[in-house]
Amino acid sequence: MAKVVFITGASTGIGRATGEFLVSKGYNVYGTSRNPEKISDSPFPLVALDVRNTDSIKRAVAQVIDEAGAIDVLVNNAGVGITGPIEEIPSEEIKNNFEVNLFGPVEVMKAVLPQMRKQKNGLIINITSIAGYMGLPYRGVYSASKGALELITEALRMEARPFGITITSVAPGDFATNIAAGRYHAPVVKGSPYEATYGATLSTMNDHVDAGSNPQQMAEAIYAVMKDPNPAVHYRVGAFMQKFSITLKKILPDKVYEKMLMKHYKL
């Protein structure tokens, strides 16, 4: 019987690419979208879910279990970007980013864990970010929300292991998706002390996303994790230098690494 895979944020980008790839491999895929009625060409069923709404999470998970009888794999993919000088980002936007990137994925895990415990097996793959391994200028809120999800993955992995449940994270670098269009950009404020540096950094970030890798690469990486009988704690997927930046952070003195980042972002 085909394994049931539940993918949040599956209407576009990495979630959509992963769902399509897993369908081609014979998996029974369910995706989620805040507005599934607006998506007419999905090759797998889309269930209504807003990760900021716990009731909608519970309804979506219950619907999939009712229809498919199980949830074997959760790909916790729904997320949103945010950029700006921390001083100038409205507090409600910071809170919204954590609602989507951290609290939402935690609530989805809480909703599927009872079913996985009942099955005595399950795999949860949290999609984080290489940005979550370091505090990046003008991406500090995003780095923090994704970094927090990395740490919760580590903790929950140990808590869930006795029940036959495996939890891991896959951290992508820059991929050519619509995340730049969907994220919150703090405006470049005329006369702001950050005007020149933030304006230049924002342009660089958008160029990196536009020139990013094909989301198919992430789909294949997630599939490889699913096929692994003993998944690692963390995976990183992206260009060599993006992945290597994590290694450099571990081995370089803090101030040397900071100087390297500032040079990269022309600060």
C-alpha cells in the first residue's frame, strides 16, 4: 500500500515540486494551501490549511487521516520570508513570521504525532533554511525563526524516538521559487540610516533567489531522506558555498566570520 505523505505549503515552490516528484514515485500525496480552490492544476489533492490557525490544522490532519487512513510522512514546508532592518520591521510582522515559520510547524507536528504514535512509525521532515544557521543582516528575523525550528527539531527528535517516529530537518539554500514575491519586505525608507545598505542588500538577496537552484533538487533530497532507514539529524541542500558557510561558522572565530558576512553583503 502506498505511503501517505502530507506536505504543507504545497501549492507552489518546493512544496509543489516535492509533491509532484513523490506522486511520480507512487506515493499517496496530500498537499495543503490556504486557498486550495484557487489551484486548478495540482496533480495531488490540496487540503485547506493555514498554519497560523490551529483549528484549520486539526481539520486538515483529520481529513487526511479519515480519507487515507494514515499519515506516514509529514513534510513541514509552509513558510514565509521577511527582510528588513530589525529596528524598522513592524512588531506585528515579526510575530507573523514566527507564527508561520515556527509556531505553525510546531502545531502541525503536534497534530500528526498522535496518529504516528498509534501507527508506531512515522517520519517528519521540517524544511528550515541554511539562513537558520547564522544571523544574516537584514534577514535576522527569518534566520531566527528558521534557526528556532532547527533546535526544536533536535529536541523533538529525541522525545519522539521511543515511539518509532523519526524527525529531521532539510535546510535549503537559495532556490528559484516565489518566496521573494511572497515575503514581507520592510520598505527602503528615504532618509533612513539603513537606506543605502538595506537597499543594496535587498537587491542582492533577490538576485540570489532568482538565480537559485531548481526546486526539483529539494524534491529529490526529500525523497532520499524518506528512503533512508536511519535519517540524519540535519540535511543541507544548496550551492557548495552556501553549505560550506555553515562549516566556516563552526571553525572561524566569531569576528572573522562576521567580517566575512559583512564583506559579502557590502556592509
